[in-house]
Amino acid sequence: DIQMTQSPSSLSASVGDRVTITCRANQSISSYLNWYQQKPGKAPKFLIYAASNLQSGVPSRFSGSESGTDFTLTISSLQPEDFATYYCQQSYNTPLTFGGGTKVEIK
Amino acid sequence: QVQLVQSGAEVKKPGASVKVSCKASGYSFTSYYMHWLRQAPGQGLEWMGIINPSGGRTGYSQKFLGRVTMTRDTSSSTVYMELNRLTSEDTAVYYCARAGTRDGYNFFDHWGQGTLVTVSS
């Protein structure tokens, strides 16, 4: 199975801050990397596919990038509605696997 | 709009089975595969398997092989996930999620609201 490691597991930030979350795969997954946002008690929401492509309707302050087996989710200016847990997920092969999540909390 | 509506919460005893449903609307049911995932309390997301609503073909995570069965009913646009021989470690929120695809990339583009399954004696 492909292991996905996210860091940090949690972070505290203020509204307006730039936030970066990292996800590392333990083998090459090309660009088969997706990002999701999950708020407490809710289902995940799909944000980004193929490492850097924004899903329709997702605010442009969200962006994704990749470098080898390292992937990054960036929120350019954190908004109140962005406080949530973020998960990366590889779609390179089955079993489909997720990172452990990064909880973004209010500072 | 795409909607996935799941069945309600369940409480089961160890050793029992549970069957969760997911009714799709707002799109062509047989044109998109459907995944099942779960999330234990306070934990991350775990993929269980996938079903093709068109022909019913399935693919399961090795972890659940022999214990999970995914089926579909095209007449009601509903997919089902049955999990057998439940233990306390199966206590989780179970999600169905539609398999989106674009440019050869796959993702979970729409999710059900989740179904809490509690396994307790």
C-alpha cells in the first residue's frame, strides 16, 4: 500500500495568514494526488485534483503544487470558513489511501 | 444537483452484520462508479471499495475482502454496502462517494452525509 504522510498534524493560524500543508508519498504517484477539506460532523469536500487543479467553485486562495513525491496545499489568505481538517489522497493505485490529516485551528 | 443520501444510524452487536444504503440523484446513476469509505471516531479516512453501478462489478480493499459486499439497484439508483462479522473496531461513520474523473485523474467529487455505525454489546 502507498503510505501518505501529512505534516503538520495540526497548526494554529490567524485570519489572513498564509498556510502551507505538506503531503509526502512513500513512492512515486506521478500527479495522482487529491486534496479534501472536512469540517466537524460533515463529509469531506473535494478541493483539488491532479495535485494542482482546482475543483469548480473552490476559491482561488487554495492552490496545490508538487515536487517529486512531495505535495503542498497552500491557502494564500486564511478565511474564517477555512478552519477545518485537510486530507491528501493518492489515486495512483488501490487501495486508495489518505494522509492522516492536518487540522487548521484558530490562533 | 448531485445528491447522495444515506440511510440512518445503526447500532449493532458484535458478530452481526450491517447494510448501509446510498441513494443517488441529480445525475445518470450508471455513468459513475461509487466508492465506500469509513472514518472511525477522531480518525482519518479509509477506503473500503468501489462498485460499478452499470454492471455491478466490484473491487474491494484487501482489508475487507470476505467481509464486505457492495451491490446496487439500478431501478432505485441506490448502492448498498454490507459489512459482516462486526467488531468494535468497525464503529465508524461510513460514507459513499461518487467517483469523479477528469483528464484521466480520479477523485471523490460528491459525498453522502455519512452513516454512523456503532458496534457495542
